[in-house]
Amino acid sequence: MKRHRIALIASARYPIREPFAGGLEAHTWQLASRLRARGHEVTVFGGAGSDPALGVREMTPLPPLTGHARSDVSMPADWFLAEHHAYLGLMLELSAPDAPYDVVHNNSLHYLPVAMGPAVPRPVVTTLHTPPTPWLESAIRLPRTQNRPRFAAVSHTTAGQWRGLVPDVRVVRNGVDTAVWTPGPGGGTPVWSGRIVPEKGPVEAIRAARAAGSGLRLAGPRPDRRWFDAEVAPLLGDGIDYVGHLDHTALARLVGSASVAVVSPCWDEPYGLVVAEALACGTPIAGFARGALPELLGPTCGVLADPGDVDGLAAAIPAAARLDRAAVRRRAEDVCSVEAMVRGYEDLYDELVA
């Protein structure tokens, strides 16, 4: 195995620390930590407030703007301009001829690392974590005269969505640490975990749990409190509980204690890290057959309903609870371990640096 000096580009908007803002931050933390443990020199570029143990180099913050700039009709939201400034400064830094890296791994969702990648004098690989977005499509469609970027996708589902623009995309599935996400006793109230936002389907999960009479515990961040208070909070009570935004230790304990993990995406979920986490805990899935879920699950570890079919999801909850938890755990070990993920990226780095 070759050892590489890797510049890992992360989110500029959210810190990489527990409890994680979302799956992307958790994935970045896991990838950087495991690559370092295997002897690679990894520099993570990310947002302020990240885990000190990760040694994140914070991207350049947006300097104060003049009153003239702020009053201009083109002034965007502060967060948008701050992200633009951070990634612009970083890509200019990485474009220097003496930048001390062998490979640049863009693990962000921003368009500038893709658009400016050809100016970097080192190989650049971008992991595609989402279905096509207009900003990323625009950046990928730019003509390339040098340093053609390479792409990985987190699932075959996501790779298929991008293949018209990126025909040689490599699939490297996200992975979870099966030594942290360990089998639990199960038998308890079903659990739903993740960012509590409309596209993740917490409302649909609550309605299904009520129809099934199973109860439900929800865990995760609430990035839009107004939406949570208006749409989710009124549905709580009588066995439906919000238990907070938990760190990995507490969340693994919660998921491992549940009889079923309910996964209810209302969009084409590119991967679904919560699926991998539940499988590693031996907790079977009741979910919507949307995005990558049918790719990750099989009949031994999950029961899927048609997308948006709340009654079907309600029926899937008791059916999934009858599955063998040992077989569920084996699925995680075979399909979504962090070891397999890291080996996939190491193989790609070796090809790029050769």
C-alpha cells in the first residue's frame, strides 16, 4: 500500500464534530480518521468549530463587506457568500505549484472545487454525494484542457444518475465503523434517525408508526426549527418521542435497542448512512424503496414499501421486526464497512498518483 499526502476538502458551513450535522460530516470524520490510522498524511479543510482531534484547517472566513457591497442588489445570503469565499480561497491555495499534497479529495457539495480543479497541479477526485444539482452540473460541463477530474459516487444508484455526465464514475460506498456501531439487543421501540427535514420523511415515519401502533423515537438535528415546530412537534406524544441530537455512542445504543429502524426518504436518497448504521447494530430496516435503499438492503435485512406509501410502511414495521438480527449485522459487514470504503479510496488514490 502506498502512503499519500491527501488534501481532504470538507464542508465549509458545518463543523466536523459530534453530534454531526449530517451524514456528510460523519463520513468525512470517519474517512479522515481511518486514512490517518493507515499511515496517510491527511489535511482536512473544513468549517470552524470542528473536532480538535481532527486537526482541521479552517477555510478563510468572509471578511467584513463594505456598506456599498451589502446594499448592492446582487447581494446573496451571507452563508452563500461565505461558502463561495471559503472555497475560492482554498482552491487558489491548492493551485500553487508547491502545494504539499499528492492528491486532492473533494468531499464537499460545492461547485468551486470541481470548476477550479483543473488549475490544481495534482490529481483531484470528487465524491458525488447527491443526485445531480444545477451548480455541480454546470461545473462538470466546463471544457477541460488539462488535469481531467475524476469522480467517485457513494452508490450505484447515484453513479447511474450522474453517468450521462460522468461516464467513468467509480463507486465507493460509504462505510461505518462496525467496531463502534455494534449489535444491540433490539426489541425496543422503533427508531428514526437523521436530519429532521422534509426530504428525510420524519412526518411519514410518524404516521406509519402510529398506524402500526409501534411507537417511534426520533433522533437527529433540527436545522429548520420553524418547520419542526409546525410539522413535527404537533405529532409527538402517545409513544412518539423526539430524543434529541445524539453523539455516535448514544445513537448506536439507541439504534441497537430498537426492534426496527424506520427509513422514510421522500427524495432519491444517494446512500443513506443511517441504513448502514442500523445494519451494523443488527437492527432491521422498514423503509421506502427509494434511492439507494433497494441497493443496500436485501430480504434478510429489510422490508421495503413503495415510495410514499405510508400504509405500506406501517405494514413493513412488524414484518421487519421478525427478521434475524445476526443476518442483518452480516449484511453490514459484507456491504458497508469502513474498511471496504477506505480500501476503495486507496485504490483510487494509487491510480491517480501513479
